[in-house]
Amino acid sequence: VVTHFVLQPRQIQEIKDFLLTARRKDAKSVKIKKNKENVKFKVRCSKYLYTLVITDKEKAEKLKQSLPPGLRKKKIKKTKSV
């Protein structure tokens, strides 16, 4: 019997904790999604997708510069709803 688990994403509240997670060995990539109100950073690790939501644009830019250089970064563009 094969069972599949749907893992829920985990939200991180602190920037420091997010940076530690992004520096882990099992961190594969970071997706950055900009909205009008906030910027979302999503780091894909082996077990979970960790999300950090930042409302301050300047802090978001600083965090973007602080991400590990070896980590793949992908910007997510807004999709138009029809």
C-alpha cells in the first residue's frame, strides 16, 4: 500500500529564521512574489515549503540581497485573471 502525504506549507514570522532556513543544505530554490501590499518569499526545502511575508518593501530588498548566492532565485509574476 502506497500512501501519499500532502504537506502543508509552513509560515515563518521572523526574517532571521527565514535566512537560517534558506541556508540549509536541503534548500533548493527561492521564489519571490511581489504584490501591492507585500512581498512573499518562498523557500523550497526537502520536506516543506517555507513562506515569509514582508509588508515593508525596503526590508524585502535587503532580504533579497541577503539570500545565499548558490540558491536559485525565481521571480513570480502576477497572473491576469480572466
